[in-house]
Amino acid sequence: MNPSYSFLVGTMILNKVFLRLLVPTVAIIALVLATADSAIAEMPFADGQTVLVLGDSITQNGQYVALAEAYLWAAYPDRKIDVISIGLSSETVSGITEPVHPFPRPNVHDRMTKALDVAKPDWVVVCYGMNDGIYHPKSPEIEEAYRKGLTKLVDQVAKRGAKLVLLTPPSFDIDAPPIQNQLKKVETGEPYGYQNPYRDYDKTLTALGDVVKSLASSAHVDRVIDVHQATDDYLKRVKAAVADYAYGDGIHPPADGHLTMAIGLLAGLGCDADDAEATLIHLTGLTPADCTIAATDEQKEFHKLLLDRFSRRSAAYRKAVGVPEPMKVDGLPVDEANVGATATEKTLRQMIFARPKPPAMPAYAPYAEAAEKRWNAAIKELETLDQSEQHPDDAILFVGSSSVRLWETIESDMAPFSVIRRGYGGARFSDLAVFAQRLITPHQYAAMVVFVANDVTGRSTDISVDEVERLARHVVNVSQQHQSESPVLLVEITPTASRLVAWPKIRRVNDRLREIASSTPNVYFVETADYYLDARGKPIDEYFKSDRLHQTEAGYAVWGALIKRRLSEVLAAGGKGPLVPDQLVPATISN
């Protein structure tokens, strides 16, 4: 999704690293505003519609719901969308309970009819799963109970004529201090449950998320939104940047986790994720854990009013629908709660639009601080080369990771093209996007070649394929804003024995890079992967060093020939000819 920030409604307070890296330009602003209408068209909730939100204690807490509603006020001020959230602690959709739980877990189906009667929704948003796995290892029995419960819910909603949005369960974090402290009290042999969760319980939730995704093809499910992927990506990112990060109690997300859920939900509804994050940070002062800033008094007041309104209204509807014994709910009558909620909403809307617009947050912003700490010295060394090296204006700029940095024969392999080599070991798109301005804009070049292969390696810190695409598009945009006439060539990630376990996901990254080339003018894809595989589909040993990752001279000879052939084709057509990027694959490797 291309960045769209036209809905930003205040001045964002940015951390020092972000301010240092942000280089706003008229061209960027123009690009941002041009994409706004498409985002509006995609969001499905229409003026006058009611949205019912169901879920467990995470939804009863409901910060993610309240944040999403605040964004809808900001982004779609002309739409009156009534969001009614009645999440209930301990509840499941499957109807199962772990034996050690003090009472049978509530089953949403016991209050489903009343909930639909009271809310009369046009849309129903559902987020269950955290309790449905009963904190056990994944099993066919648990998954089948969950599937049956969701299928029954789908049917109930369909009979009322409402549209349904299913969310996957969010992440579970065994490393959270409250869980670790609780596990110290657990005796050997104690059965699994909410006080003694299975250590790899997140795998159970992933499996339940797959069940949710399998229902996407149902005629009665409007869409499935992968909230688990959003929270999983977030956890990996902040844990890499913040050594002592704590994800709530491991089950219930902290405020920044709810912010992540809200952004994931809004993105799944067709809103722009970057715009949503920037807007919500601006309004509430909430920030991701890896770029913390102090909230202002005005932001704290907005956040407090927002959550108070949500809690009181949610409690009122929960009481009207009813909860099973031994659970209790203390809430106002719905009519009385709605009067107060309407007045508070008016105040919150006035606060939203009383402030000036903030600057746009670029795709790389969440990674900026960590990238600066790890790579700034390496980037400064490359900037030193900018002062000492001289290159013609028609040189080819190569940027990327160690395959670029270690390519000692690049000058001869690329001749007669002149080459500017700006690679650094271990580069990812998540940091190349941060440094793109510094690495690209000092140069004049006939074309830019990009190779980055470290975002997906089979490790727990890998980012999602969607995130790789978003960051890669940013790098491409930097070049096109700097020199729109110079083509950009994205080189396919090569298969390596050291990362073969991740090859299926790497192929998906390659597909996204190919899609960027196919959909973006003057961007081209360089096919390489098939040339590195033998008849059995395994990486060819002679092309790689003993680390089974970096290329030998023989490997670089193949790589150079493929890149040079593709580069020659693109430049021969002026970068604008009838080339179709994903169809021009060299029939032979030759110079």
C-alpha cells in the first residue's frame, strides 16, 4: 500500500532520530495527497452503519477498538459510524475450558442472539482465540472446536444480514515478566492453563489463526484481518531494539500492543497503516516501544476521555446483553450511557480538528533508531567514499547488502559501465530505507541496481513479506524522486544453502519485488534465482563460499552476466521502451 497521509490531523512529536532523518519535500507531499481518495474508497463502513465488536478480555479492555474508532473520526469526519464493543473476559467461541480454570469459560453463543438483538449491527467484527487454545499445545481437537464455533457464529451473523470481519488472535509472549514470574511458582507436572501456559503457546494461536484464514472464502465472511501477523512483526521489531521490553502480561497487550492491533485492524479495513499510526500517535501520545516520546497533557487528556467513553459505553451494552454467572458487570442503562458518549464524542472530535496537521511519517520511521545505532558508522564510511571517489554521471549505482560490498570484480564484470558501489554487510530493507537518502541522493547515475537479501532469513526477527514490499517501495521512491528518468533494477534474492529453510518465504519476497517492477514505471526485475539451482532444485555449491551464503568468483560471474544483460536491455530502450520486466529473462548467460 502506498503511503497516504492526507488524514493526519495534528503536529506529531517525533523522536530526535526521526527528525534528523526526515527530509520532507514538495514531491513527497504531492505523492501522498494523490493517493488519499483510493484509501477512502476502500474502507467499507458507511455513514449511518453500526459495527458490533465481539471478543474476549482483550476486546473488553478494548483500547484497540477505541483507537480504531478515533481514527475513523479523524479520517472520515463526514461518516457517523456507531461502534458498539461488548468483549467479555475469559470468553471463547469454541465453548471449551481448560480443566484448571476456576469456572467454565463463557461461550459467546450463549449471548449471541441478545447481542445481535440489542446492537442491530450492519457489521460484526470478531476477535477470539487467546482463550480458545486453552493455553495448551496445538491439537486437532482444539482447532476443530474453534472451527465449529466460528462457523456457527458466521451462520448466526449471516442470518441477520450483517457483514462479518474475522480477526486472527493476537500474539502471546512467553517472555513477559508476569508470565515468567508465574511460571516460577508452577510445580512439575502441573497441567496447562492460563496460569501455566504452554511455552510455545503462540504456535497454538498461529494454528488458530490459520483456521480463521481458512474461512476467508466463505460467502458470509467479508474479510479476514491477520492481527497476529501485525503483533508478531511488532514484537520482533521492538525486542530487537529494546532489550528489556515487556509485552504486558504476555496475554493481554500493553497500550503499545493495542496501538499495533488498531493499526492492523485499520489496515485490513483498507485504511493506510502509516497514516493510522501517525494520526493515533499524534492524538493520544501513544508510541511504539522502540521510538518512545513523552505525551503532552493535551494528548493524555484526549486518550483518557477516549478510553473512559469506551469503557462506560461498553459496560452499558455488556450489561444490557447479559453475562453468565459468576461474572458480574456494573454499567449504566444504555440510553443514559449513549447520552454521555455522544457528548464526549463531540468533545473528542473538536479536539481532533482543532490542531494543525502533522508531517507524514515515512515507512522506515519505526526502524530509524535501531538502524542508526547499528549501521551509522558503516554509512559514514560510505559517505567518506563520496568525497574521495569521482564517477561519471552515467555510472551505475549499486546499493544493498554484503553481496554488493564483497563484489571485488564488479568493475570488470560490469565493464564498460562505470560503477558506484555502496553496499554494507547485513543490509536489510528495514535499514536501507532509513539510509536511502544518504546513500542515493549524493549521486548522479544512469540506473540504480538494488540487492537486499536479509529481511527474511528463517530467524525469529524476520519481518513480514508485506513489510519488505512497503520498505522496498520507499527505496524505489527515493531514487525516482531524485532522478525520475533513471531506471531502478531490483535483483532477485538468490537461493542459498544456509537459508534454504526460508526459501518458500523468500520466493514470496521475490514475487513482491517482481510486482513492484511490474506495477511501477521505470522499475525492472532481474531474474537470477533459477540460475543458482541444480537439476534437483538445490543451490549449486561452486557458486558459494564455505559459509554457503556469500558468492565465489564463479557465482559472481553468473550474477554479473545476468545483471549486465538486463541492464543493457533496459538502457538500450532508454528505460522507457516496451520492456515487460517479468518477461525479459536471459535465454543464455553471456557477456
